[in-house]
Amino acid sequence: MIEVHPGKFKLKSKGGYIFGTVDMTQFGYAFILSDAIEEDVFISRNNLNHALNGDYVKVYMYARRKGKRIEGEVVEVIERSRKTFVGIVEVSKHWAFLNPDSKEMPFDLFIPPDKLNGVRNGQKAIGKITEWQKGSKNPVGEIVEVLGDPGQNDVEMHAILAEFELPSKFSQEVEEAAETVPVKITEKDYAERRDFRKILTFTIDPADAKDFDDALSLQKLKNGNWEVGIHIADVSHYLQSKSLLDQEAYERATSVYLVDRVVPMLPEKLSNLVCSLRPNEEKLCFSAVFELNAEAKLIKQWFGRTVILSDRRFTYEEAQDIIETGEGELKLEILQLHTLAQILRSQRFRDGSFSFDRVEVKFHIDESGYPTGVYYKENKESNQLIEEFMLLANKRVAEFIGKPSGTQMSADSKSNEAPKTNSKTFIYRTHDKPNSEKLESFAYFIKRLGYNIQTSGQKRISGSINRLMEEVKGKREQNMIEGLAIRTMAKAEYTTMNIGHYGLSFPYYSHFTSPIRRYPDVMVHRLLDHYLKGGESKSHKKYEARCKHSSEMERKAMKAEWASIKYKQVEFLSDKIGEVFEGVISGVTEWGIYIELVNCKCEGMVPMRDLTDDFYDYDEDNFRLIGKKSGRQFQLGDEVKVEVARANLAKRQIDFRLV
């Protein structure tokens, strides 16, 4: 063993066994990622021994040859990363195969005739591996669910959910459990809660929203300051710990947002009715209440359970109209909150927060689920109004529990000071600083397009990237540069080990404001309530495991969302074969050029095999292809014209041809 950091050791490579996770490449070979050794272990295709991407395996490492990489062989699959696969079933008289859609599964599943579960030839289905004998190329499996005929919208959306092992519906048992949840607010509830029913309260949400997580209240105090209440649906009141509903919500961990539907974390009775902060209905909340002066400086704060009565439901468009015109119902309150939100926003950017306001691509969908058009959803001042107050609540809740020293504003409205330490287990939403190599690479690339950023110092980096975002706004390369900038950043995750949120420039940050659609917020509510009552610190190990699960499920949900967008993009272009579009080169690889269309943000590829005018070398360092004879170059960011050559719905792939 060698000590790489104080108290942290890694194995010297002299052969032997390690355990790790398979990271499969598209070429069939893999690397093993292990905490036991600094360097990744190379595994050839022939030495994988039925291990698949993401599997946890035992590996024998060969002794390193001088100057060579470490190589090894999988000797045992300890745990499969996934148990089911989605694909098209091919049925003949004596045998059947399921051909998986996923590139991460390079083998067909052999399905015995008695394990077909009624599936017909050519249909999409979900298969499960039941055995995989040593020396056998293909695993044996069974069909666990028939999805239906390919190309149908519901079939494809369910296939995407199944591909990422996400549920598409609730079991009857869970639905029945939801129906038994008591919904009446009792006298005991009123007595134990702070009453906000007579204080002006309203919600601002998307026009098509059905679950309203958050509401804002506003009143002017006698001293001239403003009391802003951020009221969050008290899901934990109805979701009893360790109940069937709670276990289901934990397993799902998040709602999933596909192009044409929401797969909720909670059954509809809870998500859209009981917990949702609907107008003119008394609702139970967990609230963060702040006293702010005219400069949006925090004077006092209070956290606790409340009861509210929302007076009005606004859509973002309605609130935006009031902000722009200064006219409309509750205009004084909307405009005052807007003023405070913009001050908070400006201060946040001065402190080093990043501004990634990407244009969100949405589809007009007809009754059959077919995309008939594309439109863009922008982040306007009404969105920012809600965003800033949610950020304030998330930040202050995390600070209240986690700040290591000094005094904190108390949860008790009668007492303004209470010391808090960082000894209590809590759930943070953290975001690490960007990898320096990725940042340097991004800076090098955009310099070739005429842009510059700083690569050291939090405020210098964030300030320069925010200026870059302003510079590219409205330009053809905007979406590509914003996407590359986001990919340069580390991924946010849930953990009990706080390192702060780099992107927001907050030393403490949590998720408190969306418990209807995020399970970590439910856990935050429970922990906060427990500590407000003077409870001892909860198990760090248990909550860290829950954080890890929540982060993994969030990543799956995001991948499913992107897959549904990609499917709709391909479907949208499938009847436009031969049509010419303007595009921007969004990626350059050794197998082709990725092009993003300017008008609809759909991305496809010009395969290397279709570049027949020359033989092109891939210049990885400069993100470009160079023609050997002609010297012609294709570089990231270049503007091109392409025609749609092929649209493969099954693979969710678009091929373009250069014009």
C-alpha cells in the first residue's frame, strides 16, 4: 500500500485482486474504476467474462509490464448494475431473441419459447437475464413485460422509462394506500402551526402545472420592512416515515419529466390534490419566513410548520405581464417581490454565482404524441422572482443547521439568536469546483471563436463566464457554448458531507422547496423538524446512503428526459428527409461531426463514412477534422448547411449530409 493523502492509502500494482465498477467503452473494451488503486485497470473485450457496463466486479490484475498500463481480467460479477433490458423481440418457430436498444448491452437475450409472456414478433418488450453460463456468448432470459408495437408514442415513452429502470405507474397497492391518507386538517394541526391564512399568499407556476410545491406570502411590517413567507407543501405530514407510500417515494426519489408527460414521485391524490397548494384551499406547509429591509438585507428568519390559504394562482406569463406593464391583480405585491428578487439576484452574481440561463427547447405535441412544432422556453423575470426566493430558503435552511461557528438566527420568533454547530447530520446539495483541465480546454476552445474566460479564482471565473453568456446570447453558437460550459462544471449531488455549492457560490445549500417531486426535500423537512425540536443528530451513514441513492435516481431521470427529447427530435425530422437546414458544429469526433440545427436545436451527425471528398484526420487537441489532400477543416463552432439524410427512431439517431 502507498499513502496518497494523509490517512488514505492505495494499492501498489504488483498483481492481485481488486473490486471495482465496469466503465465500458463503445469499442467493447472497458476500464475498472476502483478506490483501491489510483490508475484505472484496462480490461480487453475477451477478458470481460460477461461483465456489463456499471457492474460491480472482482478483477485479477496482471503484474504491470514496464511502462505499460495496468491490465486485468474480470473473474466474478458481484452485482449487476441493471437486471432488465428493453428491445425488439424476434420470434421464430423454435427460438426467440430480444435485441436490446441500449448500446451498453452488446448481446442479445435468448428467450425460450415458454418464457415469451405473450410477446409477438417485432414487438418491444422488457427482458430479464435469468442465467448466463460460462462459455456461452448470449445470456438466457425471459420477457417480464410486453410494451407493444414500436413507433407508438406510449410504447416508446414506456420503453425509455424501462431503459433506465424507472417505473411508469404505481401499483394498485400504492394507489390504495394513497386513498387512505387522512386529508382533513384537525384542530391539533391548527394549534401546532403558525397561522398565515389571513396574510396575502399566492403561487406562480407554469401554465400546465398541476402540483404546486411552493407559495409566497407578503406583508409590510410596522417598521417598514417586508415579511416574505416561502411556504412549501408539508409532504412529510402526509408521508409517514417507513410507510408503503414513503418507501415508494424513496425508491423513485424524484419525479421524471419526459417530453409529453410527468411520472410523479407521489400518487396523484397526494401530488395534485392533498399536498398541492391550490388556490382557495387551506393547506399545511413547512415555511421559511424572512424579514427583509428595502435593500433585501435579511433582518430576521423563522422556520416552522404553518397553515396557509392561497388567494391566487398566477402563471409565469401572468406574473411576467404584471412585471412588464406594471398593471394587473396584486400588482403592488408582485412588483415588490420582483424588486427584492432582483436585488438578491444581483448580490448573488457579485458574490460569484454563475448565470446559466439556457434556452429550453419544447415541442408542440398533438393528441397522438407526434411533435408538430418547436418552441423555446426562456427564463424571464417572473421565473427569477420564484427562483431567488427558493434559493434564499434553501440556502438559509442549510446554514441554520450546518454553519460551524458563531450565532445563527433562531427558528424561534421570540428569540433571535441560537448557536448552531456542524455536528448534526443534514442533507446538502453540493457542487464541486470544475476540473482545471476541463476548464483550460474550454477556455482554449472558445478562444479560437474569439471569446475569453478566466481560469483561476472563483469570482474571476464566474464573472468571466457570466460575461461570456451575455456575449453569446442570441448568436448561432449560443446553445453549443452554453452546453460546453455546463459540461465543464462538476455535477451537483446530494451528500451529508458539505463542500458548498460552487456554481451558486453558497457555502451552505440544501433542497427544501420541492418535496412533491424530490425525496431529498422530504428528508430535509424531517431533519429540520427533528432539530427544531431539539433532537440529537441522526445517523450519518444511513443518510449518506440515501443521498447516494437520490443522486443516482436523479441522474437516471435526467437521462430518461434527454432520451425522450432526442426521440422527439428524431420524430420531428423524420418527415423532413432531404430538407436543408442551417447548423453549427457542436462536436467533432473520430467517427463524425455533430451538428446542431439553428432553428430547432435538434442535433445529429455527419458520419465520417459520408465525408467522401477527402480522407480526414481527427485533431483531438483542436476539436477539428483536417482533410489530408485539400486541407479542408471542420471545427467546433463552424457554421454549416446540412440536409436530413436519415432519421432512425429505433436508435434515436439523426444523420445529416453536408450541403
